[in-house]
Amino acid sequence: MSFKTEWARFGKDPKHLGFCAWPERAVAPLPGLIVVQEVWGVDAHIEDVTLRFAKAGYVALAPDLFADHGERPASLARTRLDEIKAFIDTTRPPFAWNDPAAREEALANVSEPRRSAMKESFSTLVTAALGPTEAFVPRLLDAAEYLRSEQPMSRGAKVGAVGYCLGGGLSARLACADPKLSAAVIFYGSAPPPGQIPNIACPVLGMYGGLDTRINAGIAEFTAAMAQHGKRFESHVYEGAKHAFFNDTRPSYDARASRDAFSRTLEFFRREL
């Protein structure tokens, strides 16, 4: 199967940038799908996931949440974030990137100026992922509108969202903010603020790793709130799986959990989109 891919510009001016893919020989319109990045940005893995959804018959768009007018700040440059990932994965044992003490200990043996550059990137990532994430929502709303109204292959079709890690939480936030969104999937992402849950107008599917205690601490409350407000929510917790179990470029990858979660996600989108 052959595909069309492009780095699409969208939004006002257009200010935003995203990796877009769709099957070349498909007849329009196809359902649109927003693929929301992990904290590592739109990297090779997210591009690959976007292509997987294109292979399944969607116009898939992965907005670059860190780029404005096509450019990222130096601290979030793709090469810099790839270096951070590789550094974490090669330390023994690998440490949590958002653990300040573990970061300092791991970086102690890194020489300058590399150490200062890595500290800058770590700090920016922590702010982006653990700080207020609502600043990313307008960009996702623009992405949804681009797929609905501007992208020729998906114009007029339904649009859904799927996100991973940081993007999982943002997929849920987009469901709260976009009354026209038709489906949302959360892969190991934080639940939205309780006050926003009544605004959700689409069904939501959640995928979680059983060992991901920080994220999983919010599942019960989220489930109860969705039920209280009459919202459709289905969740699956994969015992023994870690956070980021779907990322096949990381040590956390779990083939069993990923296979089942991807199958359920495709069926969910087939049904809702």
C-alpha cells in the first residue's frame, strides 16, 4: 500500500505544523484522526504510529505541539529530545525523566556544555508535561478543524483523537473542548479536570498499564465522574505493563498489551468514526 505524507500547516496564518498521512489510492472523504504526541514530540515513533493509522484507512495528523510557525525552540529540538531519550535508556537503571534527584545524579558525570543543554531540555519537558497543559488545546482544536474543513481527503468526515502519555491526557482534554469530536482514546494519560467532564460529547476509550501507579491513581475517579454525567467510557488495564507500553522504541514496550490495545482502538474507531 502506498501513502501520501506531508508536513501540513494549519491554523491561523497558518501557525501550526503537523505530520499528516493517508492512503494514496483511497477515495475521499476518509475519517480524520488526530494523533497526539508523547512528551518527546513528533518523533520517529509518533510518525510511525501516524502511518499505522493511515494504513488502517484514516487521514492521520500528528500536530507538533512544540513548533510555532514551523520551528521549535532549541531546548525542544528533535535531535535534543532524541538524545535525552537515549541517555535515559542507557543509564542503569533507567530513571524517570521527571525525577529531579535522579536527573541530577545521572547528569553528574556528563561533561559541559552537554550537561547544561540537557538540563535545559529536561526542565522544559517537565514544564510542558507536568505543568498546565491547556495551552496545547487550542492547537488541537485547530487540527480538528483542519481535518474537518480544509484537508481535502477528510473534509466533511468525522474526526477522532488518540494520544499517548502527555498526548493521552490531551486527547481527553480535546474531548472536553470540542463538541464535534466523535471519539477519543487515551493511552496512559491523565484524566481531565472534573469540572470539564460534563462537556464531553463523544465516547472515550482508555488504555492503561497496570504498573503505571501515578496515572492509574486517577482512573477510578474519572470512571465515576463519566458514569455520573452519563458519558460513555470504557477502560482496560494491562497487568504487568508499564507506562508507555505501546512505544516499541522504549524499554517499557509490552507486545502483548500493545497488540490488544491497538486492536481495541481500531475497533473503537471503526465503530465510532
